[in-house]
Amino acid sequence: MQRKKFFANIRNIVLFGLFGTIIAFISFTLMTVIYKDYFNKEMTQYNGATGVTSILNLSTLEVITMCSLLCSTDVIAAVSLIKPEKQPKLFSLVFGEGITNDAVSIILFNTVVSYSRKNKEFTATSAMDISLDFFTLGMRSIGIGIIFGVIASLLLKKVRALTKTPVSECAMVFSLAYVSYVMAEIWHLSGIITLLTCSIVMANYAWYNLSPQGKQSSVVIFKFLGFLAECFVFSYLGLTFFSYKSFEWSTELIVLEFCVILIGRFLGTFGLIGLLKMCGYEKHDAKKITWKELAFIWYAGLIRGAIAFGLVLRIDKSMVNRGVIVTTCLTLVVFSTIFFGSTVGLLGKCLFKESEADVEQQIKQADEQESIGEDTLSDSSKSSQVHQPLLHYNEQAESNQSLSAHQHAERDEDVVNGKKRKTTCADYLKRFD
């Protein structure tokens, strides 16, 4: 995460991640309840174990529980397709909204589940109780994460005995982050939000207190663990999807929630920004959110992923219609991940077409980087240092800027001296690729 780009767009990130998620949750709930109660549309469910078809009667609290976990999006596929150097604003918006949306949806789901355990009937005052619990749970979880993140940063800075070896440093970072998660769960808070907050604090402060070897090792190790966990979640989802065939299934509910997600996501993006623009939002800003960027953000947020899959399995087994809620959510997760995750790249190419000048510029930059890389390789072979030092994400931008200035200086010097690089077969192969 690049802090400068993230905080430069923090206003829009909060709009999409916080208010957009809340608008989506309210619209999901209202549309489902209105269709169920006021249109008198009876939905049926099919029992996979007995083969019996019966009438599906969802309570209001069950609808709220299902809609709270369907608010979570998965923008991993979209983020991987955006190049930060070309579209830094769009990258920070999609990435920042994904982080904020995960935090809000998890806290919202935990709040609804904790309220449902009280066995109270849903009344007009229940919305206020849920809102108060949502705010309290979120602030307490974030506070615990900040405390443990600060403790880890201070320990790594003051107690230098902990930074003698990269192994002890990585173990210290991992242990403190895990302890924050465990403590939050013991105190009936959101452990995931606490862990996320603790990780952000340690990435901005504790990382700089590590040794050079510890910085390199920690980045590689935690990237490996994150990639491994992500692969495990989606592999587990694919392998266990058909194990729920004995549960209750409702085709009407799946189609209804799919349409609700499309409309609710549209209201949380186009509706929110459109209403604000009518009131003068971003009227004097130089870099406004374009409708193409808004369309990409809307489409990328239609994917339901690992968070929704993890939350749906935490529903209490005492809930009457737990089976049909689980199968509905898992079906939407699998379908949206495969369909929208596969087509989001095509949408990005259609919305942000590159001109011929941009393509030529990319080829020139690739040629210059290759020539500079060859010179650097020849120079580095004379040195005893084999690997280049690893830079933090926020330091990489400054390094790239200095490298770009060096490239322009060398290119200007070549122009003055009358030198011109010959085009080789490798250059034509790059252009063809």
C-alpha cells in the first residue's frame, strides 16, 4: 500500500468503503424484504437430502444476516489488473475501497450476529441498537489493533536484542499480530479487524525498525503466507462446494439476491457519487472521478469472495434457514468470482483504451530500461553485492522517480552526441508481443 496515494484519495475511499457499503447493506435488506413481504412472492426451497420442495419463509433477522455478509466484496482480480504507475488514482480507489469494505462488512456481520443471539424480535428500535453496536464494536476492535501495533513498533525499536536475526524479527512480528487477533476474539470483538489494523500500523512503523535482512525476509515470508492462504481458501471453496448438496437450495432466492447485488452496488457507487456531484462535490477538483472509473469500480465490486465465504460459515446452526442462506451465498461467491473476475479485465481494456502514442512510449521506455539494465548488470558484476537492497513500497516511488530522471538525462546526452540506438530483432519481437 502506497501511503501517499492512499491518503490523497482518502475522501473517496471512505465514501465507497464506508458509506457505499452501508448503502448497499440497506438497499439489499429493503429490496429483499419488500419482495418477500409486500409483493407476496412465495419462494420455494429444495431439500437436497430428501428431495422435497417446500415454501421458504425467511424472517427479517435472517434476511439482515444474509445481506450483511453479501456486502463484502473481493477486488483482488481487479487490483491485479490495474497498473499503479499508469492509473495511480484508480488503483488506490479500488484497493482502498476493498480494505475499507472488508472492515465494514465484517464489523456489520458480527454486529448482526451478536444481536441475533439475544433472541429479540426485530422492531423499529432494533436499527438504532444495531447501529450503536456497530460503532462500538468497530472502535474497540480498531483500538486494540492500534495498541498492539504500537507495542510491536516500540519493542523492535527499543529492545535491539529482538532484531539480531531475521528469524527472530519475523517471529516477533507474527506473534504480536496473532496475539492481537486472539485477544480480540477472547473479548468478543472482531479479530480480523484488529489484525488488519495492527498490520497497517506495523507496516508504517515497525517495518522501519527491522534490520535490512529482516526487511527482506519479512516481505517475502508474509507475501508467501498470504498467497498460500488465498490459494487454500479458494481451493477449499471449490472442493467443498458440492458437499453442500444435501442442504436446502432456493433458485428464486439466488436469482433475487443476484439482481439485488447489481442494483445495490449501483446505488452505492453511481447513486452516491451522482447525488454528491449534484450538490457540488468535486466541482473545483483538478482530478475528478470519471464515469469510466466509476463503472470499473462498480463492476469490480460485484465480486463476492473469500470474506463472504468465511462469514457465511460462522452463522449459528440454531438459525432455522441456515442451510438455504449458506447455499445461496456460496453460489453467488462461485458465480461472481468466475464470471465477473474473468471479465473485469476485458471491461478495463474497453474503458481505458491505450492510444498508439502510449504504446510507442511504453516500447521506448522498455528499450531504455533494458539498456540501462545491461549497464547496471555489467557494473554490478564487478561488485561483491549480488542482490539489490529491498525498498519499502513508499520508497520505491522515489527510487523510480530518480531512475526516470537518470534515463532522461542519458537520453538527452545521446541526442546531443548524435547517437541513436539500433533496432534489433528483439525489439520487433517485443512490439509483436
